[in-house]
Amino acid sequence: MNTISDEILNKYLDGELSKDESAEVDRIVNGSPVWKQRLMALKEVDHSLRNMPVPEITFDITSMIMQKILWNEKSKRQQKRFIIIVTSIFIILCLSIIGFVGFELIRNYHPENSKAIAYTIKYTKSISELLTSFFNKTNMTIIGAVFSFGLLISAYFIFDYSKVFRKIGK
Amino acid sequence: MKDISDLEIIESVKNGNHSDYSLLIDRYKNRAFSMLKKMLRNEMDAEEVLQDCFLKAYSGLKNFRSEAKFSTWFYRIVYNTALTRISAKRRQTENEMSSIDDLPELKSNDDYESSEKKDISKFINDTIDQLPPKYATVINLFYIDGMSCEEVSEIMNIGVPNVKVILHRSRNALKDLLIARNYVMEIL
């Protein structure tokens, strides 16, 4: 190695040169004030960077992040609970309807009328009568009112949650 | 608490001790903040992105493979989140960061008068704030976090030779500034 470059000086600094190459760099640097100055400057840069101070965060970021994490965990649990409750209600409703239909089928079952079509017509008729009576004008008003109330309550909670999330996000 | 390894903390958090995550936050917050501050050049943005990074890391902990190093994995999140923030702020930054060839000429701060000349460290610290985000990240990870070029390359998703090129160029630029400002003559 008869020539030297900044690249070689960097490798020299990082200890990436072989023993012979390092000795050659030492020889060239000692014989040239320019290269000596460059190596000294490079060493100074390396030293300063190694001792660079780490800036510290002025506020308690740990508590803030932990608060957010705990809030997220809590809301996740609440969401889970909400889904479980809604699913349970839906399943209970389905089971009630199926149970009621089954009960009606058993109650109205008469072995002397063995014709399947007759049974089907009969039970379909009883189900349709039941549904018609359930969804009559008065009941529909009540169902509508309950449904609207439920919607209003849900809208309030959604609005409230979004407000809290926005506050936490800031 | 210092004796507990990152992996032990992660296992504890995974087992339901959510509050143990604060140990990881305390361990990495300042160094990650330093990197973000240099990349984003704005303290407020750095704090905001840092919070996002810790939240992202927390939600991603269940996917974290214990054979990887948490620091490498976390800094990759930090680096990518910072890049996304920079892209959102300045679309043209994409070009600025895409190549390692375009290191802008660093300028020394003329406010440094002779009385401050000896404070080389301060001069260098202030000057490296001018480095492009990619260069600042390499310097930060290599010097402040004491990572190897291989780890830096893994975090930044660039080759090891590129990491070395960035490192050498940054040092050379700072070295040239020191020579131009006659700092080294005083040392000699």
C-alpha cells in the first residue's frame, strides 16, 4: 500500500486493516503532516461521537404510554364483554324461538293425523299466526320504541367512547 | 432491575404482567428519542412518534420471536415509523433518502466564535443535526446504541457495505469541517 485515502483511514480507525496495512498507514501518517492532521481529525470525530450525550425526555413518557396501554386493554376487555353479551342475547332469543316453536309443535301434535303435509300446513299456520299476533300494530309500536331507545343509547356510548379516545390520543 | 434481560421482561408481559412493559420503555426511551430527534429534527414530533412506537411494539409483542433481539426489532419499528412520519410531512424526502450518494455539504455554525472553539464535541453534536435522516440514524445506532454494522443494516434494511459507506462519509464530512475550522491544529 503506497497510497492512502480517507476510506483507508476510516478502515484503520475501525480496525478493519491487517497488521501490515495498519503499519503502512502508521508509516505514511507519521511522514506526512497533512495525513496526520486528517487522522487526528477523524479520531476526534470518532471520540466525540462515542461520547455524544443522549438527550433525555423531559416528561414522564413511561406513565403516559402505560396509561394508554392499560386503557387499550380495558377497552378491549369491554368490547369483548359487549360482544359476548350481544351474542348471548341473540343465542337466547334463537333458543327461545326454537323452543317455543318446538313446544307448539309438540302441543299440537296429534298421532291420528299422520299425514306429514297436513302437519306442516297446520304448524306453519300456527307459526304464522303467532308471528302475526306478535308483530301486530301495538307490538310493532313497542318494538320500534325499544329499538329506537337502544339505538339512542348505543349512539351516546359510541360518541362518549370516541371523545375519550380522542382525548387519550392527544 | 438492570439484570433482567429484555426477553425475560417480554415473557413476563406476555404472561399478563402488563406493567413490566414500563421497564422496557425506561430502557429504550432516551436512545430511541435521540434517534427520532435526529431523524425528525423536531422534539414534539419525536415525542409523539416515540409514543406510537412503544404502543406499536406492545401490540406486536405477541408476534415477537424470542430468537430475535428486542432492540433490533424495536429500532426497526422506530426507524420505519419515523420514515412514515417524514414521508407524510415531506413527500420529497423520499428522494432525499433514497440514495446514499447525496450527502449534502455540511455547514459549520458561524456562531461558534473563538471562545467556543475548544468545545469540539458540542460543535460536532450540533453539526450532525444537519445530517440527512439516514445518516443520522446510522450514526445514532452505531455510536449511541453501540450496534454493529450488521445490526444497523438489519434495522434499516440496507446492506452492510452501505452502512459502512454512510458511516465513513458522515465521519469524513465532520472531519473536513473540523479541519476547515482549524480545530485540529489546536489538538496538534
